[in-house]
Amino acid sequence: MKNRIIILYLLLISTSCAFAQEVVLRGKITDPEGRELTKATVGLGLRRVLSTNEGFYEFKQAALGTVILEVSCIGFKTRIDTIKLTHTINTYDVVLEKKDTNLENVLVTRQRKGNSNAESLIKIENSIMPVTIIDRRTIQLMGSRRLDEVVKEQTGVAIVNDVGSGSRSVGVQMQGFGSEYVLVLIDGQPMVGRNGGSFDLSRISVSNVERIEITKGAASLLYGGDALGGTINVITRHNITAPQLYGTVNYGTNNTLDLSVDGEAPILKNKGSLALNTNYYHTDGFNTDQGNIKGTTAPPYDSYGAQARFRYRFNPHNLLSVMGRGSMRRSFMNKDFGVNFQTQDVLDEYDINLSTNFEHIFNTRWKSMTRYYLTRYNADMSVTLSQGDSLNQTNFGQILHRLEQQVSYSLENNLDVISGVGGTLETIDQNILNNQNSITSYFAYSQANWQLFNHLEVSGGLRYDYIAKYGWRLDPSMALKYKILPVLTFKAAYGTAFKAPDMRKMYQVSYNPAHNNMMVGSMVLRNTINEMMEKGQLSQYELEPVYNEIKGLTLNAEMSKSYNFSLIFETLNKKIRTEVSAFYHDISNQINPVLVGQDIQGNLIYSYRNNAKAYYKGTEFSLSYVPVPNLQFSTGYQYLIAKDKTVGDEIREGGKYYAPLFDPIGGTVNYNPTAADYWGIENRSRHMFNTRVFYTYQPWDASVNFRLNFRGKSPFSDKNANGYMDRYDTFVRDHYLVHAGLEKKFFEKNMSVRCNVENILNFIDRKVPSQPGRMFFVGVSYNLSDWR
């Protein structure tokens, strides 16, 4: 009995010693030629480390048993291995295979592949369309404060005003597609809430953004019809290695103040993490039309935002992530138009986003992610005269529920497959004259990227959509990538998509005080007009003939076919990369606003109808060059033709657009037009160009940058009222926007001081109410524990 007790006692001691021992995992990261890989991201659970200059990594306080090791590095395929730790000190070396991602390198000074979008299994490098990635360091050096300031400096991307919806309606445009065809996402989940069809990117702060992924061209296979023209995916910070408190303040012209505080820490014995972000933004607005309007053309506003994310890894195979985000913005704008007509409008808007993601890793090949997302957007706008009379008050609320199940399969160096199935429920709570206030849809998709041969990779996918009242549709996509030479790659892609009319175009009724017009959804047009007639606000004599043509008609879904061809040259040392591409987007049943009449006070009434055909075609060129370390140069150019096919057809066939061209300035009738006299769709520039230079002088810890953006002239309004844009109409003149910045770091790089000058040439145009004049900003950032 005594011997048993002694044996048991010795076993307890040895077991305790084993648990008390510090378990270490270390190793070396190399490429297939045995060269050490520096700054590779190595993940063990929620913990992340970077490999040293000699390629070594090390984890202390690891746990005995089975663990999953994830290793990634720019230019190499991510590797995920399941290993078993059985000793006090464990050694595991990793060899990474090279992979050409064909991503446009937009000054990615320190891309953290290990901090990829942890909320989705979709890999951006597998996109069949061109991709631009902007990393956190580039955003910091640009001195950017809101999302619109970042994306507007990218090739083929423009921030434009919807001139028919007023100065508040500011959206993004890519390769000719307007804002309503570009899906804005945060961590792979869609944002809602649009003004006049435009999603205002200034709603989103970039203070806690890890990187921004921009897909140009049809991304509908994975994201649905709202991504007909592309996506802007904002990836926020996920991976947390140590407690940190990070603060930033920027102040500048127009009394603009941007204040952000970020905090994060590992919790629950490093199995979990918690990250918090808060942001406050204020601006006094500005006036780009001082000769005609007193007040502001871009409204003053105060914006408040906060985001929290909790992540917990139960074991090497299961990870839970919960995120909550909320923002509020209040803007107040006075306008004095003269002749005793002054307006005051107040817009209160808020949005709430909640998401839950559960990831399960079956093995090194199979992964699963279950995603639920809830977002609500609410906008309350009131417009009054200075005398106190109310012109209009509208309240619009939108809720989106989205449930998705993703499954991925990866066969190293050969095959990547992503599949998903899910559904959405979208509702509005605006008071409308129709019982229908929700849309239910279901979807399923699958895309495979297959390395068929050493020099050939093919991609193929299929998406199924079912939308209530619009039935179902299958949309295929396909692409191939062929490496002609080690430094030269050819890529071709084709994709189709369809987009059903959104809730706004069918049910929303809104008033725009800046242009004295009303937008009425197609499904409520008849009832709205009848109600206005009953109240004596409208007579049948104020209605256009088109009203009888479209009243009661259901809008058809829009269809698109997209083609893209690219030729990519990249030197083996990665110092030079250039890409030339051609794109063509063929759109049918495009939905556009149409004038249906005016009320007895002269306010214009618009609704929506389908136009038969449109197309956007053009070319893009991009070049990035790193001549010496810490010096980066990039440039890009886009040529774009955007036209409605029906206009050219009517002119050629002698139809309604064949009337002689009229010069409203000279007052003369010139000649009957040809199809070449049709300029194109409003707000599209044929030429866009940008160039950027970033330089860091390491001995001083100082960085400077210079950025130039050119936008060619774009048609603004139909001055001679012939129904299409020609040379005699009103244009926004071509212009340059020049920016420069300087940053200096102090206190072992934990503190950064930045000075930026924007729009140095002081371009101002009343037809571009969203572009302020010359602005100066100074900013200070302080990091209590540097994670970069």
C-alpha cells in the first residue's frame, strides 16, 4: 500500500513538472531555393509573429498537443499545417511555394498577409477581375481621414456628385459604373443606406482600417448583383498580439477635426482577443458656389463612430468572432438662394452593424465558416424655409438580415475552391402607399481556381440567385492566366451578373431641396401622383407623356456582361511591375431617372424606368517602380467611353435624336448630328491619370510624398435640351488635384507627426460641390505599444 502511494506521488510530481515546463515552438521559413524569408507572418492560434532577418520564428508558452500553424508571406502561397507538440522544445521548418497573385501594387509598403480578412473564406488573390490593394501604411502617409479620400486617388476610380440628387449625394464611380453598382463592404459584409442611389464613402472612417481591397469589374459571382461594377472591401484590424493603445488626432482647414482612439488586448489566456475603436469627426463644410449661394454647398456635420470585436479560439479547429459597429452623423445646412428664398435642412443618420462568424477547420484542406450579419440604416431629413414653414420631412429606415454558409477546399499548389449558400431579408420602414416593404432573396455560388499546368491557371464559377418577384437566374464566370515568360503574364476574364431593383427605386419617396425635385419609387408612383392630385398639389397638365408610359410598370432587372484582358510584366526582383488592360461592360435594362412632371410650385418629379442598352469600354495602364529601397513611384491612366446605345441608334436611324444640333451660346442651328456627336453618359471623364511618389529617409525616420491626380472634362447638363450630351452642352472642366505630405517619427517610432497639403492648385468648381479648395492639415499619432 505504501509503495502504491509513493508511485502515485511520483507520478503527480512528474505530471506537475511537465505542465510547469515552458513549451516552445520554433523554426525557419524559407523558399524552395532555401533562401530565408524575412517578415513572413507566422500564426499559432490567435498569436502572430514575424520571421526575423534570418527567417527564424519562435513561440513561447505554447500548449502540448495538436496545433495549427499558418504561415504567409507576400508573393508566396499561404501554408497551413497541423502539427503535434510533444516536447519541451519543438522545431518545425516551413518551405513556402511562390505564387503570382497579380495584384496591382499600390504602394504596399508592408502588406500583412497574415492579417487577411478573417471574417470570410474568400481569397482576394483568386479574383478573376483586376484588384487594387491599399495598405494601412499608405493610408497613414496620405493623411487620409475618410474612405472617400483614399479611393479617389486610385486608377479608374472617381468620387462624383449625383447632380440630380444634390450636394449630399456623393458616391464612387469605377470604370464607368456609378455608385449604385459598386458594393461597399466592411470585412466582407455589405453596407446599406444610400442618398439618391449613392453610397457616401465619407461615412466610413479609416482609423482602424488594415487595408482596402478594390475589385474593378463584375464581382457578382461572390457578392451578388450590387457588385455589378465592382467592390470596395474595407478590412479592419483582426490579429492582436499584445495590449495596445493607439491614438490619432488630425486638424485642419474648415475647422476639420478627426480624433480616433484604438485599444486592443489578448484575453482569456491568449485564447481570445478584444479590440475597440472610437472615432469623432467634425467639419464646418465649405462653399464652392459663393457667387450664387450664401452658406455651404457641402454640409457641416458631426460624426461619431465605434466598433468592437471579440474573437475566441476554442481549440485549433474552432474560432468564434463577434463584431459590433455603430455610427451617427448629424449635418445642418443653410442655403440662401437670394430673392427671399432660404432653406435649412437637417439630416440625422445612423447605421448599426452586427456580425457573428464561426470558423471550423476540418483539416489542412477543408474549412467552413458560418456567417450572420444584421445591419440597419436610418435617415431622418427635414427641410424648412427660413420663415419656419416646412417644405418636406422624410424618414427612411432600412434593415438587412444576411445568413451565409461558406466552405472552402484547398489542394496545395493545385486547386482552390470556395462555395457558399445563403439568403437575405431586406425591409424598409418608411411610410409608403403600398403593402410591400420587403424583399427576400436566396443565393448559392461556387468558384474554383485550378493550376492546370505550371504556366496555366484557369478559374470558373457559377452563381444562382432567386429574388422574390424576379425569379431565378444562373450567372457563369470564367478566367485564365497564362505565364508567357517568367516575367510576362496574360490574363483574360469574363463574367455575367444581374441586379434586381432595390427598395429605394421601387418604394422610396424623397425630396431634394437643393434642386427642388422629388424622387418617387416606381411601385408607388401611381398612388403618389393620385394623392398629390387629390390635395391640389398637381394637375394632369403638369405630367409628362412618359408618366402614362411607365405608371404601374414593374422595373426589370438589369443585366451585365463584363470582359477584361490584361498583360502583366513584373521583373524577377519585383522592382518593376506594369499592367495594361482592356475592359468592356455590356449592360441591358439599365435603370435611370426620368422626369414625369412637376407640381404647381414648379418642383420637378422624377421616377425610374429601364433603358434598353448601355456600355462602358476602355483601357487602363499602371506602373509601379522601386528604384532603391524606401523610394516608390507609381502611375496609372484610364481611357473610358460610356454611352447609351439607344442614343446612337436613334441618330443613325433618323429617330428622335436626329434633330439639328443647336448652339445655345451662339444661338445657331448647325447640322444634323451623327452618332459621333454623342459625347456619352453624364459625369464620366474620358481621361483619368494619377502619379505618386513616396520616399522614406531612414536615418531621420522621415517620409515625404507627392500625389497628382488628373480628371478630364465630363458632361454635366444638357444645355441645348436635345436629350443627349453633345459638344454644346455644359461640362465640368478638366482639372488637376495635387497633394503633398510630410511625416516625422519620434520616440523610437512610437510617435508620428504629419503635415499634409491637399488640392495645392486650389481647384474649385460649382459643378463639383464635393471638392473643397486648398486645405492644410496637421496630425499626431501615438502608439503605446508598436505592433507594426
